[in-house]
Amino acid sequence: QVQLVESGGGLVQAGGSLRLSCVASGSIDGINVMGWYRQPPGKQRELVALINRLSASTNYADSVKGRFTISRDNAKNTVYLQMNSLKPEDTAVYYCYVLLWGLVHWGQGTQVTVSS
């Protein structure tokens, strides 16, 4: 069993910053990839950023490149998403993502709302 607990969401004005955190616990040996997806209102879930747990290589959606930074702390089993220069179109529920032995696990989601 894998538990993912997210934190750091909230309401921010356009141009502001937020930092999301996701702590993984349980049977987590063998996690390959950690990251973040988001689901804007009325839209499908979409990739935001991924990071390889061992190599730290990253992958970003074009819409967030240069504004968001993903990082991880393996000792704390935590993945972070630093979000700068936020835009109203970044408003969404942000979900933590973990790929473990080929299976995807999701967090419960945290709301990020960016006001104009």
C-alpha cells in the first residue's frame, strides 16, 4: 500500500508563487518516477512535471516550462513543485503521481487557485 499526502495548495494572485509537497509512505521501495498532474475545471487531467527518482532527470509540460521547477528529496520520500509566475490558467486540482513497479498511484489532490 502506498500513501501520498500533498500539501501547499491555496489561493494566490497572478504572478505569485506556491510550493507543493507530496510525501510518499508505505511500500515505496522501487519508486521510479514521481511528479505532478493537474486537472483544470471542466478539463481532463494533464501532465505538469515528472522527475526520475534516481537520475533526477525531469520532464515538463510546455505550458509550465521556465515557471515551475520539480525536485525531490529521496531521504524524505518527498517530491516538490515550485510554481512561480502563476497565471489564472494554472488554476486546477494538482495531483501527486508515483510510478511504482509499473503501477500508477495518485494523491488525493490539492486545489490551486490563481486569481487575476
